[in-house]
Amino acid sequence: MSAPVVGAHDEESIMSEVKRLNWSEIAPEGAKALFGIHQYVTQKTNLPEELIHLVFLRVSQINGCAHCIDMHTRDLLKTMPIDKVALIPVWAEVPHLFSDQYRAALAWAEEVTNVSITHASDDAYAAAAAAFVPKDLVDLTLVIAAMNAFNRLGAPFRLPVAAKP
């Protein structure tokens, strides 16, 4: 699995007229801590790699982080057909395309990412808990939390995208 890119911003990939800080260079200890969580969720859980990238992408779509959307779309396209990837924002309208567990993960990702609105409702929690054993539910929630943290750095600091015009 690829880790988020935090390197230099080349002129072609800058998405803002205002030069933004490179957060990982300015706060390397903070970057190290966040990458430690990333390493845990991508390498030390029992969650399928595809499910992790699915959740990374959906959370990034909700948060509007171009860098993370670009990266996790590319990661997910390695294992998932483009038809399904294109419909992730409307997954609830095409439930037949996603397994019960993937739908539960997507629903929980939306619930947790929008926690200020949803307050992680009892119904949403019960649905997620029915689809995952306790350790996997905690790990899934860590996946969601980690991506929310990366999005909250990637979007405001305008991390570059790999996509070219």
C-alpha cells in the first residue's frame, strides 16, 4: 500500500496561487506519528487492503482532499473495476455492487467522518458492529480517523496530485 505523499511541490502540480507550507517538513515528529498510524492501519490489521482503500477514498471524497482522492482512486483501481470506483460516491444507490461488509464500512466511514452532524448514531453503530468483529470495527474506525487526519492536512496545505492536464 502506498503512503500519502508529503514531498516537495513541483510547479506543475501546485493547485493554489498561494504557496502553502509543506506540513511534514515543518513538523517532522507530527508526520512521523501520523505515518505510524497509517502503517498500523495498512499493515497490521485484519481488514482487506481493498476495503481500506475504499474507505480512504470515500472519506477523502467527503472531505474534498484532491491529493488523497487522486492517490486512493489509483490504489483502488488496481483491484476494483472502474465502474464500481466511479459509483462510490453514490454506493447506497447501487447496493448490489458492494458486499454487505463493504456497504457497512462505507456507511460507518460516512457516519464517523460527519460525526459533528451524525453524532455516531446508535443505529449506525449497531449496523457497523453487526458487520465487523470488535477488533475489526475498532481498526476500521482507526482507518477512518487516520484518513480524516491526512485529509485535514492534505487539503489546507494543497498537497499535489499525480493527475496531469
